[in-house]
Amino acid sequence: MSETQKKPLNTNLQANVQETKNSFISSDFIIKSHELIEQGFKVYLLAQGTNTPYKGSNAHLDATNNVSKLTDMFLKYGANSNIAISLVDTGLVVLDVDRHTPNKNGLASLKKAGITTNFDDEVIEKSPRNGIHVFYRVPDDLDVTKLKRNIGAGLELVTDKITVAPSIKLVDGGGIGYQHFGKDFIHANLMPDWLIELASNVATKGNKHNKRVPRYSIDQRIEMLLNGFTEGERNNQIMSFAGWLLSIRNIDPNLVYELVQKINSESAVPLPDKEVNTIFRSAYNREVKRASMGGR
């Protein structure tokens, strides 16, 4: 290593990034890793073109938000090492949706579960095998350690660590990169109610389900009834409120629908009827499926 390389980095993050770009290291991987640290994440390195930690490393236990330590890792393993972040204590989870085989298609699993959704407004990354990583912010009152990881064919809820763009993976003899879409991870949308419900109601042997992890308390649902749905939470609240009532034995779905419509109309910023209809249909289909599997 030359004397220039031995020069300690400036403690200022922006200066570190600039020095790194202009001197002995210049790569998209390093620049992105510094951006992630600036956003508050801990980063660690994976072997080039893989999701495998370097031999002799401590994998995600090496995750750091210290620029100097990370730079030392790049010097040791290579400037084009794949990068990953630790999700622990970040307030984020990732829905991993596989789509590369007919028998392991996460989108098909969601549809089969009666869940209608799209990810146009979410923070997502496309994986090299055409999968989707959807980043969500965890509600303050939710303990993700109580949620299931495997939530359906081609569906995983990742809460520990994840490989991120611009990392690449060797597929069919060539390198294909992860692609980022949407805002930065720190601006991810709140974890939707349907995902919380799905992750806390995974079928076990005998077609029984684990107890739900409720998204909203009874008091919060009564608050919705009295004061309407809250802007920024309307989709989640409608899904949760409708599902709560539809889970009551022998209740008329038409009455539930009328009540949801009434609460929405009296909300400070009501959702369009078409969107309410879509959410209610998803809640209804989910409850029908849950009832058929003995989950009520």
C-alpha cells in the first residue's frame, strides 16, 4: 500500500466520499455504500457477484456505519464487492417477492390469498432473477420478531439483512445488477395491514393459524368510527377496520361495506369510492379464505 493509501480519511462523511471518488478507490459500490451510511444504515460486503460473505469475514456481523472501517473492508476485499445492509434496529422490513419459477411466484400467491396490491408508490429494488424487494417502514407498536419469515410460495418477510443495488449476481454466465426504484430506503411507506396480517397468520399443520398480531387496537378502531380514517393511514385503516368486522361470525358484509363507506365519507380527506371498493374487496376475500382454512 502506498503512502497515499495509508492517509487516514477525513472524519467528515462528505469529504470522505469526495476523497474516495478522487483518489485510490472509485466505484459505484463504494459511493452507494457511503450514501447508505449517510442515511443511517450499517453496511457489510459480499463476495463479488454473489450473496455470499467473503471467506474469513463475519458476514452481517461486520456491518458498520463507520466510513473508515468500511473503506478498509473495500481495500481488503475489492472495490467492486457486493454490498448489503443490516435491517436490525432500522425500523425497516423487506417483502421479498420471487417471480422466477411458475411454482414459486409471489405475485400469484398474493392474488390467491385475495390480496390486490401494486407497488408503484413503494420503495423497491428489482433483483437479478426478476424478483422484487419491497421496503416498508415498521409501525412503532409492532414487534417484527413475532412475524413469520416464510409467508407463502415465493414470499418472504425479511427482517435481518438484505443485498442492495448496485450489487450484481452471476446469472447464466453473466452479471445482472440489482435495480433501485423510488425514494431512498428511509422514506419507505408504512408496512401495510394486509402484510402484517399475512405474516402473522401463516398456516401450520392441521390448517390452524397462529394468533393475529393486530395492526390497530380496539380503541384505535373506535376512534376511526367516531372521527374517520386518517390521511396517510386510510388504506391500512380501511383494510383493518373492514377485516375486523368481517371476521365476526354471521355479520352481513353489505352492512360492513356501508359502514366503511360512511366512515370514509366523513373523513377529513376521503378516498375515492373506487379505491375503497378495491380495499374492501381485498379484505372480504382475505376473510373468506381465512374462514375456509379455520382461521377465524
